[in-house]
Amino acid sequence: MLNDFPEVEAAVRWRGQGGVIQVGADEVNYTEPGRLFFVDRSVFDVFSFPFVKGNAATALKGLNDIVITESTAKKYFGNAEPIGQTIHYRDEDYTVSAVLKDNGGRIRDNWGWSDYYTYILLKPGADVNKLQAKMPAFAERYKGEDMKETNYTMQFDLQPLKDIHLKSYYDYEFPGNGNFKYLGFLAIAGVLILIIAWINYINLSTARALDRSKEVGIRKVVGAFRHQLIRQFLAESFFSQYYIYHIGCNNFQISLPYFPELVGKEIPGFSFMNWQFWSALAGMFIIGSLLAGFYPAFVMSAFRPIQVLKGGTIIETGRSGNNLLRKVLVVGQFAAAIMLIAGVVGLYRQMQYIRHIDLGVNIDQTLVVQEVIFRDSAALLK
């Protein structure tokens, strides 16, 4: 891709490794796949890693240079200077050339190896869609004859880096992938709770209309028009919604230092939120204010002043339509609540089933031993 596409500025491949590594004369450790990688020297041209010791220019200058993380340096070398120390792996000695802040052989011409993580950095202004359109011809150029002879197909797809965590389900992924569907379920639950809250507000506001009926009657007697009353009640709804959102934002800011400890993940504050977040928040505020305020305003502004001031029964304009809307709101509220409760109960029972299902084997006092096919593996059994 570096040779064929001018859009590509740099590329780096990662290949996960695992096995026995040795530090010092006696200390032997087993490193799981996904914790040790062979990479191209261009890794620091594509990714910006924070260095504790060393720098990107000299970190992988030598073929047997190795870059480790802060926690790895502490684990193997304690408080000693890690730069220049030796790590033995697969019959070769690697020299520590740099230490990174914790972040959580060459086969250049072999197209048959698929266990690489390949990242490319596009030049500013490059069109990703146009580059993706070139991928079929790219595969055909280098593997066309082989694909025809052995009757298989090869396809290359570009994937945004931000989509990997939640939207990537390829085999042999880097560990730590999430699932976008889970967030979708949480979003549905959040929307249902929001709908229930809105309907509650509408019904309560309509019920409180009886307490404000005389106020409406007096305003109409002194000359207030219906559209003025509707505007007043909508303004009240906007101010109450603003007050509620303000309290919610304050509670978020107050709990922000403690919530990450509960979930084990850093949560960005408002200062790091992007414009999509603020647009969605503003949209919910406007829609919620209109939905929560329009119907109560419509009902209360329809009171007949003579009936109200005489202390008689309140007669609403279009009463049958209002009653139908109330019934729809109540039914919708109960439907949302039932869906939410059913989802929670179903999820709970599913998790209980997974935890207590008969696996067909007694797993108590059972160990799983992973075979390590290295010459040094005997050291693990000592």
C-alpha cells in the first residue's frame, strides 16, 4: 500500500507473540499472546506513545531493540535502570531501548500470513472511500493469479481506528473489545425511562390544572388570549426542564471523581464532550419541554372562565379527544414500564442460567494447562 497508493503516508504491522522470556540468570516468566509484539520501526510514526525513558527516534533503531512499558520495567528490573538491560526470548537477547508509559523475523513478501494488525496513516485530505474502492484491484494485482489457481478470494477492508473497540468482530482481535449491541440495549432502557418520566410529568401537570383553574379563569376574564396562556405554560415547562437538566449536570460533575472507581474506567467530563453530545442534549431538552408542556398548556388554556369562577364543573374543549390522549399516555407509560421490567427480568434470568447451567463436567479442582512449544518450556515446570 505504501508503494501503490499516494494517499498512504505510513503503515505499521503488529504481530502478537507469546512464550517464555528470561530476565537474569534464574528469573523465567511466561508472556501470554497479546502482551508481546513484533512491530515495524514505523510504529512511532503512526502512533503517539508517551515515553518515560528514551524517545521515538532511537527506540527501535537496532534490530534487537525492545521497548517495554513502565509496569514491565518495574516487574523485571525493580528500581534499577531498565535502559540497556537484556531480555532473553527465543534464543536471542533483546536490549531495552525505551520505556513507555502504561497504556493498557520479517515476512514482508508473504501474503498468506493473516495474523498481523496493520495500521495505515492517511495523508491530510485523503478520501477514504476512494481508497477503499481501490482495494479489490489491489488484491487482484498481487494475488490474482494465486486466487484463480487455488480458487479462493482475498479482500482488504479499511476500518476507522475509533470503530475497532465497539464495532469490530474479526478473529484474533486485540483483547478488550466491547459490544455495540450492549450499548444499544442500555440506550433503549434509557429512552424508555425518559419516556416514562415525560408521561408522568404530563399527567401530573394535567392533574394540577384543577388547582390552577381559577387562575386561568381570572386571566381570561381580564383579557388574556388562549395563545398567551399556552405561551405562558410552555415557558414554565422550559424553565422547569432547564432547572432539572441543571441539577442533573451538577450531580454528574459531583459524582465524576467517584464513578470511575465504581466502573473501572475513566469517564470524560463536560469539557471533553464533543458537539454531537451537546446537540443531543439540546435536542432532548427542547423535545422534552415541548412534549411535557404542550398538552397541559392546551388543556388548561381551554378552561371556560364562567364555569371556573362560579365554582362549577370544568368543561374542556374537545373533552373526548383529551380523554383519549390521556388513555394513550397512560397505556404508553405502562407499556414502557412493562418492557423495561421484562427486559431486566429476562437479562437477570439469562445470567442466572449461564451461571448455574450444568456443563457436563465437574470443574471443581480442575486445572487447564496450556502447552508451550518452546525449548525453554521445561523451565516453567520446575
